[in-house]
Amino acid sequence: MAHLNIALFGPTKNSLTDVDPPFLKLRSDRGFSEGPQVITVTMGDECFEVEVLPVRPAEGGQVWVRLVDSSHISADQLALKFRQHLLTRSALERRRNERIKARLRVKSPDLPGETGTTYDISRHGMRIVTEGPLPIGAILDLVVEDVKVRGEVVWSIQNRTEPDQVGIRLINAN
């Protein structure tokens, strides 16, 4: 069973875009298999692990899923939190800078296997292909090519059939 981290309006293509209990509309650059999947939905400082079952495709590569099992939050509670975040987010821009696809060598004792490769980068963050997942919120000291940077893990995807990936928000980036 694949495990996918979904951030509410996250800096990645993996995000929760709508809630209509007991259904959630998700966007993922990895797609969804036909069977049940465990996802972690991150909203602000809260994370909820839920099991979902894809039910039908939606526009723009999104998919509607049915909430199958959640011991921590009901679909109605998730919908309420989603709507509250919608209201507070309306004035915020989702992405401040365009991303550029770039394959750069990344080294850090904080990364699984101590190495990774960027998939894309922007002024404020990067996606790194790694040998394993990282916890959301982890602070990393990285060397990208020969440049030292510090970043925070804002999303992490672990999948048995594809390389693991993490989204990094650069700290103190201008």
C-alpha cells in the first residue's frame, strides 16, 4: 500500500483541493492506484493519517477519493478544517516563484543514504529525490553542488515502485 503525504495547498502537486464528506479531492503528481491507500493530510501544525479509496477522476489530474478509515478525524471534521484554512488562505499566493527542472547533486548527513538529487528548484525551495522518506518539519543542512543551504521538509512521498521524494522550503532564502 503506497503512503502519500498530502499538504493542504502544499508547495507541491500533492495537495488536498476539496472536501465533500465522505469524499476528498486530491491532486498528486504520482497518481493513485485503484486500491486503498494511506495518506497523511497536513493542515498547518496538524497531521491526520487516513485510508482512502480512489472512486473517480476529476479535472486537471485530480481524483476524488472516499475516506475509508480514520481513527483521528471524521470526514466532517476534516471538511470543517479544510473550509477554515480556505478562508485564511484566500489572500496568500500558493507559489511565489516558478520552479525550474534541474538535476543537481545534494549531500547531507540528514538525508537517507546521505545523498540525493534535485528534481526541481526555485528561489524558495526544491524537490529532492532521496533513498528514503523524511519527517515533515525536519530541518536539514544540505550542500547542493557546492552551495550550503538550510531547509525544512514540508512534504515527503514514500512509494515502493518509485524513488522517494521530499519537498524542501529553504530557510532564510531571499
